[in-house]
Amino acid sequence: MGVYDNVEGVARKSMVMFFLIDTSGSMEGRSIAAVNDAMREVIPDVKDISNKNADANIKFAVMSFSSGTNWETPQPVELDSYRWSDLSAGGTTDMGEAFMELDSKLDRNAFLQDPAGVKAPVIIMLSDGEPTDDYKAGLKKLQQNKWFKKSIKIALGVDDANMDVMSDFTGSKESAIYLKDKNLLKKLIHVVSVTSSTVASQKVGDGEDEAVIAQETVAETAREAMQDLDPEADEDW
């Protein structure tokens, strides 16, 4: 028997993908339906990416926000067993509260705990309107979080989304992507989710500089894909 015969393989670090989904009343109808359809299709594709990655085990954490916030996943979930539950729309857009709640989970004692270690997360936010609460206070606190600084952040906007707020969230205009034709929202979510999960789980470092480069890569790939789908995407802002 060799000295390594009883040694198990090195445990993979966790990499959490956070989804912050606006479920306010204006999302009712085609928008929320597109989100639900996209998330059901994204899960098996990201699961396949995770299963093929020797370094990172990708998990999902989903928060909906409208009049208040709700974690659809009380803890980050393993994709092998995760089944999407459809979201419904109604209420206001408490984005500032969503930022505060996200900040509380970006912590080693909350959603970023794993004996094997954790990689810097991906955060994808989707909104179609204006914040109805004090988003600046929530964002200011979130921006001080070290894990937020090291994360890949992408914001997706449709309809009346305030893209200035979205770019404040991501830290760059390029990473806040607006799609005029919300009929393509489903494809937009899929492109961004698959691209970001691939890039984030494979990037070498978890520092802020590496995060900026990775985020730029995701944004560029997503924008190229969206231009193919919708040549008028982003042309007015």
C-alpha cells in the first residue's frame, strides 16, 4: 500500500453566486416570467461547469427584493439538489435594504463559510425600476465589505431601470448592462450567469485587481452576446 493510497482528493473551495432579483410590482408579467424561465435553465448549465471544475464548487444564493427582502435560499445551495421555485411580483423596490441584507451575508460567519475555504463570489443584480428607499446608505455600507470589493458584480437592467444606480453598484458603467428588448431578458440572464460562473471559478487570484479584470471579461463577453441578440442594446446611455 502506497503512502497516499488512503488520502482523499483535495476538497474544493465554495464559490457562491448571489442573485439579487427585483420582484416589485412593475416586474409582473413577462419580466418575472423570463426570470423564472432563465433560472430554471441556468441551474443545470452552471452545475455542469461546477462539476467539471477541480477547484471550485459553485453554489447559489438567491434574494428577492420588493417591499422588503427575502432569501429564497436560507443558505447557499448545492446545485445537484436545487430546484427553482418561481418568484412572483408585487410591492415597491427596497434596493437599499437589499444592499444591507447582502452585506450581512458576505461574511465568513454567514454565507461564506466552508471548512475547505471560499473563493470570491459573483453577484448578479436584476432590476427594472428606481429604488424606493435610501439605496445610497445601503450601498455605502456594502462597498466597505471586503468580499464585495473582491467579487464579480454584474447588474442587468430592463424597462425603467436606473442605470446610474446599477453602475454605482457594479463600480463601472460597462458592468451595468441595459437591454431594451425585455423579450431577450431570459437569454441575457443565461449569458451572464454562465459566463460569470466560468470566469469566477477559474480565475487564479481572489484579490481586488483580479476581480476587476474578471468582471471586465464577463461584461465584455455579455455585451458582445447581447449585441448579437439586440443590436440596439445600450445605444442610448
